[in-house]
Amino acid sequence: MITYTYYGLLSVFCIFICITVYNYLRKPPPSGDSSVGWALGIFYLAGLFGIIVLALLFWQNKVAGLVILCIPLIFLALPFLRSRLTDLYAWIPVARDQALLTLHIVNTTDALIHVKLECWFGRANSDTSFLYKTLVFTSKPLESTPHELSQFQTALLSRKSKYVSIVIYECILGHGPEFVYMREIQPCMQFWNQSVKAFQKEEYAITIDAAKNSDTFRSEVKRLKKDNMYTSGAF
């Protein structure tokens, strides 16, 4: 069984290298930011080739050779394991019970709004963070709506996240040949980061006020109006 697995992994890795090398030789190198990924691919390909050569040196000791061949599989599995551990951390109930959070969204504008709460994970003493989950709520024009969050959502906002980004987008309707669709105006209307301590109460309110719209959003609206692409917008 070990022998078959050893030769099987060797065959799979060799086929992968041949296909990848063929693609590299057939296509010209990209320019710009894509060239970084292209160069990293060559680096990883060289590493895989070194693993194969090292495993072939142990062809008489199939156990050692198989262990060497498993090294790339371990590196491939690490991101998956980190993701599953993060999911487990997010779903484990908090040690201290907290009442469910009610999110109040007050839309004082005539626009259809998307409110997004981005939950960022990371170590408290580190500058790096990654976006784990985004909670999306829709608010109709001049609507004030309470949203009672689940235990999982409450824990994400109040305990599990490093911080929460609140992003507000205006949505407008677009018309195709036979369909109607909704799209968000980029960049966003408003944006700010919020400490998790703000969500450790029973209620949290978000008031959408057009006076707080960013200058970049206002500039984009002017451009869209000039190009006649903002016919259903509210601003």
C-alpha cells in the first residue's frame, strides 16, 4: 500500500509539473500586479520539483519517500485547517451570556440602502486583519427598521471580531433588455470602523443621513449624472 501511494503521488506531481511548465512556456509573462503571482508560481513549482527529486533519492525507503511527498499536501491543507479552526472559533458560544443585539437602521434619505457590517478577525496586537463575515441589511427609503440578530451574529459583533467596519451603499435599479437589476454605487456613501464594545449593549443604532456622504461618493454621483447613468438615484 505504501509503495502504491508513493508511486501514485510521484505520478500526480510529475503530471502536474509537466502541465504547469507547458502552460508557462506557451503563455507570455503577464505585466503589472499579475506578474507577482506568475513569479510565485515558478517559485512554488521549483519547490515541488525539489520535493520530487528528494523523494526519488529515498526510492529504496518508501516510507521516508512518502513522508517527503506528503509535505506539499500539508502546505495545501494548512489554509483549509486554518479556515475550519476560524469557523469553530466563531461558532463556539461566548463564555458570558449576552442578550441578543437589536440593530436599528434609520434611513432618513430617499435612497434604497445596503448597510454592511464587516466582521474583521485578527490578533489584537497585530496590524493585520482579515475579513471573516459580512452581515448585509437592506433599508428602504425613509424607513426605520429594527433587526434582532441571532446569537451567532451578536457574538460576532460584540465579542469575536477584532473590530467591525460599517459600510453604507446606495442601491439603484438598472434596466437590461428583458430584466431589472440592482447595483451598488461605488464608492460607498459612508464608512467607519467601530469597536466591538459598541455592540456589547442590547441595542445599536445606525442613522443614515445624506449630510454625512463622503466627497468621493458625491463626485461619483456627479459623474454618473453627467453620463446619464444615475436616472433612478436619490441624490
